[in-house]
Amino acid sequence: MQDLEKARELAARIRAVAAEIGRPLRIMEVCGTHTVSLRRHGIHSLLPPDLRLLSGPGCPVCVTPTGYVDNAIQLVESRDALIASFGDMLRVPSSDGASLSRYLGTGRVRIVYSPTELVPLAREQSEGKPVVFLGVGFETTAPAIAAVFERVLSGGPRNLFLYAALKTVPAALEALIRDPSLAIDGFLLPGHVSAVIGVRAYDFLLRAPRPVPGTIAGFEALDMLVGILDLLELIRGGKRAVRNAYPRAVREDGNPHAREVMARVLEPATELWRGMGMLPGAALRLRRTFSEVDAAVRFGLQPAEDSDPPGCRCADVVRGAVSPPECPLFGGACTPDRPVGPCMVSSEGTCAAHFRYGRDPP
């Protein structure tokens, strides 16, 4: 009951501050977990009509280009590799509509829940069958993946490889700021990523030609209401600032140890994002000294290209240009049981969240 009363109080204050600002507002929640939690808790229904929440590219499966899946299927079919992956990635359609899920139960694809499972899995393979881990994720998963492959090169199994599709959030935000069509007024910044990179990693938001404030928020309903209110107060005051509304998990300097592990194994790269093109420095790849465990090098994989099926607007959804119901396939040809695009596949996908928890209030 106390949480309910607090939520009502915060919602009332949000409406009051929005009224004082007196214009339509567009706030982007960057994290896919935020998107799901906002809709599951019905927070959209508590907000004033002139305050629009845009879902950003915070779902790692959703921003991974189609060609990455094509290459992974090639590894199974032509290179006789065992693919290890987190579950969501296996259901993402390739350029011809196929997915890795069709190999489940055949011994050619294996779901893992932690990178720590990879070394035992590789050692189980007879005759050194290659095991390729689909390393898809943001700064939250990159340290654990880096730590495993650092151990591999210091005495681990030689049949374990990484096919990296690791992305970094700050460079993507810079690209979003430069897109005038989005007209973003502020960012609700991801708590999990921020626990690794820290608050200062977002200082670039304040140095941009059009500075945009941000607030780091947690994932409970009250966390997000506090974050939205804090962000509106920054906008009302015209303040150039990044606030930390999640101090129980996020420190000013983040997690230096995690970043050190990443830096020893991974380096920034320019890679393709679905819907956003080639973003300089917005990806992480294995350093050249780790090339012997790099699946792209070991198997001569081509750079991933991107495409969406006819009618699918996933590329526009991931950058907040459209909401899922604006896609002609949403809820009809494309559902969580029959996904056409990755935004309907992942548990963090914007389309899946809209489908499961309802559309925006009228």
C-alpha cells in the first residue's frame, strides 16, 4: 500500500512538472529491461499525454544485424561447429527466415546461461570439435565473456572460439542525439550498463551540440517513476546534467575491475547496428593478440550485412523512430510465437513488450 501511495504521489508530481514545462516531451528509455518493466507496471498510463516515452536500442539481440545470424548458420552447416548461445539469439530470423532454433536437439546448437559453461562444453567435444560462442550483448555481459576467453588463452581448450557482437551504449546515444528526426529531450539511462561504465561515461551528452540531460534509473516501478521525475526537473530547469537515481547499484566510476578485464581482451570497433548503420567505436571485438580464438578470423567470416523482411519495421523500432503498432506486421504476421523480426523475439524487445503488456493509452 505504501508503494502504491508513493507511486501516485510521484505520478502527480510528474504531471505537475510536465505541465510547467508546457510543451510535448520525448524521453527515451535506452534499456530493453526498462521498456519491459515500464509496460508491465503500466507506467505509461500514469503519464501525461504530452510526455512520450520512446524505446531505444537497448536490446542486444534486436540491434544485431541479420548477417550475423547468416554467418552463425554457416558455421553450423558448412564448418561443422557447435554453436553455443544465450536462448533469445537462437530464434532471430536469418535473411531467408530460418533460425538457429531448428538445430536444437541435434547436438549442433546448445543454449548456455552463463559464459562459465563454455570451457566445460568445449572440453566435452570429441576430436576437438569447434565450439563457437555467439557473444551478443552490451557492457553488462562483456566482462564475463572477456574473462572466460582470457583464461582460454592461458591454458584453456583450443577448440573454443568467440563470434563477437558486443555493443557499447554511449556511442549509440551519440548517434541518436545527432538524429534531428527523433528530437529527444532526455534519456532514461540503463542501470545495469551504468553499474559497469559509471556516471561519468555519459558526460558526452552535455558536450553535444545540442546537450541532452540524462538520469540513470533502476528497474522497479518506483525507480523508474523517480527517474522520470528527476529527468523532467532537469528539463524544466534547463540544466545540463546527468543524474544518478540508482545509487544503490551505480557508482560514479562504475566498476573499474570489470572495465579492466574488458580492456585486456577487447577493443573498440566500428560495427554495424541494425537500424543505425555503422557506428564508430560502438562495438567491442577481440584484440589482435586474441585472434586465435576469434571465430570471424578462424573461419574467415564475411562482415555481417543487414536487412529486414518486407514490411518489417524493426530497424525503425530499435532507434525509437516508430512504435511497434506502426509496423504493418505487428500482432498479425508477427507475434512472439511467430516472430518476423528480432524486436518480437527477445524478452527485452520493444515489440514483444507492446504485444504482451498492451499498447499506449489513447
